[in-house]
Amino acid sequence: MSRIARLLAALLLLVWSGAALAHALPGTGVSLDFCQDEVGLELILPLDQLELVFKRPLLDAPLRAVERCPRELPAYLVEHIRPVAPDGE
């Protein structure tokens, strides 16, 4: 698992422990798969909305979005995902 994927998983674990305070974005989902020595993460985002804020073409080849932006897209997500636990941490 890459460093960015582990960081995303760690950030999302904070959300898992409590409610996240954020604006609602229909069609967004997070799945975590807890294994013995790692956590798998699947992030489901509406590409049309992501394309608007990411300012890079994603919809023209949606199945290749991650491979076309291997550094920029994970960095963008890490920068913009801010999970918050109920205690504000």
C-alpha cells in the first residue's frame, strides 16, 4: 500500500470512529476493509463534481483517472479531506 493510501486510510479511520462534519455530497462513499496488518480503502466520488474542483479532465476517460494523475489526484484528496471526530480532533 502506498504512503498516500495509508495516509488516506488513517485519516478515514478517524471518521470511522465518529461522525464527520462536512457538507453533504450525494454519491460519495467510503469503504474500509480491515485486515490483520493493513486497512484497505475504497473512495467513491462523483467524477463530475471532482473534475470541477480538481480542474483536470477526468470524465473523458473515467477508468483511467487515477493512473493519469498518479501524484496530483491523491495529493489533492489528502489536502481536501479533513475528517473530524465528535470531540473536534
